[in-house]
Amino acid sequence: MDLRNLRYFVVIAECGSILAASEKLHIAQPSLSIRIKALEQELGVMLFDRRPRGVVLTSEGEELVAHARQILQAAQTARESVRQHAKSAVGTVNFGVPTSLASVICVPLVEEILRDFPDVRLRIVESMSGYIIDWLRDGRLDVGLVFGDKSISGIQLDPIIEEDLYLAADSAESLADLLDENDEVPLERLSGLPLILPTGHHGLRQLVDDTARRQGITRVPHIEIDSFSQIQRMVQRQMGVTILSRAALYESPLNPALFSARIVSPAIPRTVCLAYSEQRLQTKATRETARRACGILRDRAASSIWAARLL
């Protein structure tokens, strides 16, 4: 199979339209259609259902697109690998960052890569930890940060830091009645609070639910929404309280910033790990990006804002 045809196929699948793909690729639509028909003839299957407003992958197309991404990434890795003898790292690095860590790492990481590795093109994808793991598996990401240190099939995890979760409200006064003598919040006092939390698909929510269940604590979220920025705004408007990592408050745009207190008895810790696919060769650019990301996290972890622990 021609790598160029595979690349065109993937772009069409992502755009959902041959016209949109031709504009993105700067290739005439008839030429692109001919390329895809040639690929279909080579494989002996239809890859797309043609519809009035675009195209949709067939079952055979769905199967091929996963292989195509891996093949294209492997080819890119091979090209970059043979150039690793160069003095500077080169190539593209697709880096996944959980939303709650974005304000901690994105800007300083981009600054360092631009300054020290001008031939590296860094693409940062912000999403939930579970999606980052899926995208590492299917080749959309080269490296990422995820939460939790439990073994994951096909993924290498390198623990970096451990953080605790906090209860956050609009002000110190709103949490005053919940605090113990150490100005912390015992977990049992969360029962009955108007909690604003991510949905059950989110790793933080699962961790909170599992911890509460083990302690025999019943709590039902007042509001569920998968947007950390909107959760914080709702808390600021006194619509409820939330549970978060203090990293999410790093350089917060809210004014005033939310007030937070550590949850204890028990605490709710979680591990931040660097994650790679075990099936892919890591280029020099990927390794340098990962090294810089770990350094930034360790530096920021010791700050009074985050107060995380190095591993």
C-alpha cells in the first residue's frame, strides 16, 4: 500500500468529506477521489459510504483507519529515528495533558521546547486521562500524562509525583464549618454537601466515588459536568463546592481564586505518571519532551500552591 494513499484516506476519514479533505491537503478533489478508489481496488473493499453531504467509514474502513494511523506513525518514527544522530532533536511530538494539569505544564513546556529544540514541533492535546490512554494505544499520541499507577496493558507508566485531592469553595467562610483543628476536611463531612463533580466517565470522579464507597459514605453530586473551567465558575458563583487537585488552581484566571482545604481521614491521593505505548519506538524529540515535562512537574510540585510529593 502506498503511504501517501493511506495518509489521504486517514484525512478523509477525519474530515468526513472528500471536499473538506482536498482543501486541507491542497489537492484537487478529483485527484483525491482517484487515489481512494485505487486504494479500494487494491484492497478489494469499499472503505467509505458516499452520501450527499460527505462520506462515512464502512466497517472495513473502520478497521483500516486504526492500522493506517499506526503504519503512518511508524513510518514517521522511522524517518525521525535515523536522524537522531543530529545534534538537536527533530520531528513532531504529540503530547497528551489532563485538563487539571494544563495550567501547570503547557506554557512552560512550550517555552522550553521552542527555546531549546527549535526543530521539534510540539502538539499538545488536552483531555481526560482515560482518553489520553486510548490515544496512546491507537497512535494519535506519542507520550502523555495520566493519573493512576495501576498496570495498563500496552502502556508503560513512569510515576512522577503524588498529589492529594482538595475540597474547594468560593471562600474560606464557606468551608469554615467543615474544617477540623488542622484546617482540613474529614471525608465524612462531605456527605450532604452540594457537590459539583465531573461525570462518572472521569477518573477523578471514579476515585472519589470509590473512596467514599469504601468508607460507607453516601453522596450524590448536586451538578455533574465534564468541564473543569465551568465547575470552577459554578463554585465561584456559590452554586456548590467541588473536589479537585490544587494543580487545577495553578495560575487560576478566577478573581478571587477558590479557597481549598485538603480532604483527610482518609486522604484521597492519586499518582501522576508519564505514559508511553510499549509498541512504539520513542524518538529523541519524544524523549526530550518527556524529560522536560517531568522536570517542570517536579519543580511545580514543591510549590505551596500544589504541595504534591515527588516519587
